[in-house]
Amino acid sequence: MSNISLPQHSIVDDFIASVCHEHVEILYKDDDILLINKPSGLLSLSGKNPANWDSVHYRLVNGQPGLTAAFPTAKLPHRLDYGTSGIMIVGLNPESTKLLNKQFQSGTIKKHYIAMLDGWLLNDVGQINAAIVKDKLLFPLVKICNVTGKSAVSDYLVLQRLTSPPRTLVQFTPVTGRTHQLRIHSHSIGHPIIGCDLYKNQHSQQLAERLQLHASDLFFVHPRSSKQTHLHCPQPF
């Protein structure tokens, strides 16, 4: 197992997001939903700190000058972490948002993520089953705890093993949707996601300028047509 180190001091919630120069790409649009490609380094929702006003939601509601129109009724049934890129679904009216929320709450929406992990995974296919709980002393981290944690399960499939340095490209399919699940699960098996600033070993964060985690596929039922829908968005790393 790789050498793993977690911060041993409390983290103060004074995070200020860097300016994100990439735009929110609209992959699909109709009267009820948007499917977008979120860039890494952009908040899903504006933060409480006034300096963190820029976000996916802010850009959708106000428009991106010269790029996309404003969608003043846009709502986000789910979020992606600041460093994660990839597919997000957006509701454009109250009924669509309600039906999408129900799908997320019931766990019927399926998601694939692509991640680049430090080192080589031994098995080509596997499952990580490790309960997760918030770490009250190290906000915003979570930790593995099978006593007080909530059930968390992640399936993975190895797509490619790379050299110089050793890395593994994997497809994750989260069975549950806990905060930081894929990041803490990868870290827990000794193969942190490259570029991750929270769950890392002595060198994994320095191997990439961004978190190498991307929401690549979304499977859901369209809120108006009730048709099974699938969208794929290739990873940028």
C-alpha cells in the first residue's frame, strides 16, 4: 500500500475559489432540462463568502456573455465538487426539477466517473465498500468509519494502466452518493486520485494541476417523455 498522509490540523473554512476561465458548455437543451459540461475549478453553487459568487448556477441564471443565454429558472438537482468536471443535469421548470430530484433521492439515476489514480490497481474489476462519516475535527474532510459512518459503495473497472509514473485510469460507478465518496474510497485503498488536494499521499497531488475526476456518463429518465436517456462526455485528461 502507498504511503498515505492526511492533514493533522483543523481546516478553516476560508476557501476562496480561483478565477475559472473555462465556460460551462451546454451539451443538450430542451424546454425541460439542460445537460451541461462543468469545468474543473468552478463551484456548482455560489458560496456564502461573497468572493465565491461565480458558479455553475450563477452562470446559467445570468448567462455567459457571447456564449450562452440566461436560464433564470435553472435549478440544480445535484452538484459536482469544485475540482470535478463533467456532466450535470439542470431542471428548467419546477415540475422537471421535482421529478429529477425524486430520481436522485431514489437512487435510480446512474452515473459513471473517470478517474486517474496513483499507482497500479491489482485487480481489473472491484468494489470498495467502506462507510463514510464527516470528520468533525478536519472540515471539510470525511473519513472511513464502519461504526458511525453511512454505507458507501463504489464499483470500479480498470481502463488502462500507465507508466512514468505508474497510474491507473478507472471507470467508477458509485452505488451510493456520499460526499467525497470516490476521493476517500480511492485514498482508502492506497491509490488516491491524482491532483486531489484533500485525500493524497506524498506525491499524488503534484502529478496534475487539477483533480483528475470527471463525470463522464449520466443515465436517467427524461422528466417529460419518460424515456430512458444516456449522455456521454469524454474526460479531458
